[in-house]
Amino acid sequence: MGHFSPAPCGAMERTNNFGRCLMKNTAISLLISLVLSSTWANAAETPNIIYILADDLGYGELGCYGQDKIETPNIDKLRSEGMKFTQHYSGSAVCAPSRCVLLTGKHTGHAYIRGNDEWGSRGNVWDYAEVNKSPNLEGQRPIPAGTITIASLLKDAGYTTACVGKWGLGAPNSEGVPNKQGFDFFFGYNCQRQAHTYYPCHLWKNEEKVPLRNKSVAPHTRLSKGADPLDEASYADYTLTDYSPDLMFSEITEFVDANKERPFFLYWATPIPHVPLQAPRRWVDYYVKKFGDEKPHLAEYFPCRYPRATYAAMVSYLDENVGRLVKQLKDIGVYDNTLIIFTSDNGPTFNGGAQSPWFNSGGSFQEGRPWGKCTLQEGGIRVPFIASWPGRIEAGSETEHISAFWDAMPTFCEIAGVTPPENIDGISYLPTLLQKGDQKNHTYLYWEYDGKQAVRMGKWKAIRTLGKNKMHMKLFNLEEDLREEQNIAELNPEVVSRMEKIMKEARTPVPRRSSVGAM
């Protein structure tokens, strides 16, 4: 605090009165010092929060969730040092609405974004070359100005906030860009469609377009006519100079190092392992040796000589960078004061050369079309979820607590000591993480996507298809039927009735028309 000079107690004060005044002011000074010291101590203990969001990573694609082909030792170590959730759900079945739910704490019955809305009224947003020329064709429909996000709340609580990876919630020059939604720093893809290549012509740093050393090769470009699909040289155009995940990770390490003395929130929204299949050569070679030769993928997104090896390479490359980040946190002395969460935005995809059934990407749940991504089946929305916080979360612990993306906001608010908005749908899972206090539970979880609704209520899971003349309900008992193969709606009319009521009451009208758009 430094030297404290007491204010005079009065011009005519006697010496003894002055002494009492001095003692009083000194005591006040000491009290203020103790209060401020306590505040600073608490500030020093405020944990960093790193939320790692994989893209299209299935429930069964990590070793700690049963994967036996793809190697993920670093993420598995996070699990062994932390807590594994077995009943955690994404915000939606596809990218943009899942991210909107995560950042706003509102499920898709209340969220502003409920589908991948490419904002096609602007023009030909699918023309890769034209989008590279004009930011006005890039990006998705923006979340509105004034939206309360996890980032804005943590920023108000004194956190430095960053988003690195894929955004998808507001085009350049709109109110939805990350820097206008609570993030101090952004680097990566603003637009989901641009993320359909890992060698783009540009990325974004805050609101500045950053050109890269890659020539323009539009997504869905096929092999040249007459090219030999078994010759690796035929695929040269799909491995260029600047690999976007490398650039993103460099920005992550710089951000973490620059903010090691203050609490930070890092939202690492990696585009991996969303197709196209593009990975560092050393990892592809590793898995070609492990898996052996295979049939090339020559259809949508980009051709790939070794699709299985390349998909596994992408996941292991991500795992490698998770390990590098953990090492950095340890080296700079902040690992023990950092909550790290690893999860995925939805279930595994069915296209682009990804072979979900071969990898058993859904784990206990069915994968591939029509069970994984783009569906409200368990394989489309139940996701891996690992939380590590040394000394606070019990190492090797596991929970069956039923939770979802919209629970992140109240959890992080509780950690940061701020009050979340009243109109959110989430419930903090901090008591579960710390195994302390009273863990409140959801009465139900709700999703809607592409003309369908789904509800999880205890052991029951209901999915309904909306139509002009009918509403067809399916009901499953997840305690007995994880793969959702036995529709028992006719045997449980009372449960169906409750589900119908929830589906009616859990939603508000869509704020703006959304289209399914990109995957």
C-alpha cells in the first residue's frame, strides 16, 4: 500500500487526540491493505479456462472412449488426470447452431441460430473464387449486436479472451464477428465454407484479412482428367504451403505466453477433423504404415489417396498439439491453475472420405448416415467431454451427469464469480467437476434441427419429425437401447404425451429463417 498520511483531525486538536486519530487512520489503512491483499490473492487464483472444441469428432474417436485405431495419448492423459463425462451432449447436430448454443447458454429452442444459415441472399456465397475477392460474400448469418456470450461475461470479469479456429456466427463487416461478441483476439476462419479447405487463400486476424501462401484450389475440385488415382503425385494440388491448423496453433501459443500473468479464456475451435481430408505428411505416412494400402477417396470435398490414414492423421495431429499446449502451460507455470475442457461440436460425419463405421466413430452409438452428424440420434449429438483441472478435479474420475453445451456459460460464470443471464437454459456443472456442493439436474434436454425435435428426459429419448399433416414420434429407453433401435412409443403413451408437451413448451418461434446450408 505504501506510506499512509492521515488527514488532520482538526487544527486545535491536542496531542492525545491526534494520536488517537492517527491510530484510527492507521487501523483503517491496515484494513484496506488486508482487503486488497485478499482481493489480489483471489485474482491470482482465478483459473484460466481453455475450451477445446473439435469439429465432427465422434464419441468413440478417442482412446479413452474406446478407439483402438486412432492414437490420442495426450487427450487420453487429460482424461486420466481429470474427469470423463459419459452423458454430455452438443448444442446441435451441425456446426453453427452448436456453437451458438455453446456461447449463449440457450438451447436450440431459444437460440438465435438454429441451422447452418449461409445467408445466401447476399449472392453466390458458394463461389469460392468470388468469396475470396469479397468479404461481403463470406461468413454466415450473424448473431445480433448485444448478444451476451461467454466471452463477454468473462471479459467483464477481468479475463482476456481469445477465439482461435472456426467461427461461423457472423460474416466479416457484421455485428457477429468475434471481436464484437466479447473476444479480445480472433484468428482463423470467419466462414465455415472457407474451412472446407485446410489450405485457404486467407484467414482472419481480428477484423483484418490475412493472405496466405496458397493458390486458389476450390473445395470439391476433382482430380485432373486422366490423372492416375493411385499415384500420389496426382494429389499435389491438395497439399499446398500454409496449413491453417499450424498457423492457428502458433497464434494460440503466442496468446497463452502473452497472458500468462493474467486470467485468460481461450476458445480453441479447431476445424479438425471436419473434412476435407488433409493432414501433415509425417502423420499420414505413420498411419499408411499402420493401416496398409487402401482405396482412394475420389468424391466430394477433395480427393485423397489414403482416406483412412489421413483421417486418423488429422486426429493425432490435433492430439499432438493438445500435448504441446499442456507442456507450454506447465513450462510457464500456469497448468495447475487452468481448467481445460475437450469436446466436439457434434457427432462424426458420413461424407468427404471419412469412414465412420470403419473407425467405429460413434462408439456405443450408431454412426454414419443417418445416425451421426446432421441427425438428433445419440450418434449425432452425444459427444466426448473431458475436463482437467489439477488439484481441483479428481484424477481418473468419471461421471454420468447429464449435461450439454448450454451448461458451459453458467459453469464458467460460477468459476469467474459473475452472475449469468436469467434467460439461459444452462445449469452449472461445477459441483460435478469439483465433487462438492449440490448438483442441480435438468428436467430435460431439448434440441431442434432441420424439421426435427428431440428431448432427453432421464432414461427416455424422444425424436419427432414435423410435417404438414402429421407429427411422427419415436421413443427410446436409453438404459436398455443405446443404439436407438427399438421404438417403444406405442407401449408408453403417457411418456409420449409428456414429451409432446415439452416439445411444444421448450421452444420459441425461430427468430429468422435458417436454412440447413453447409455441413
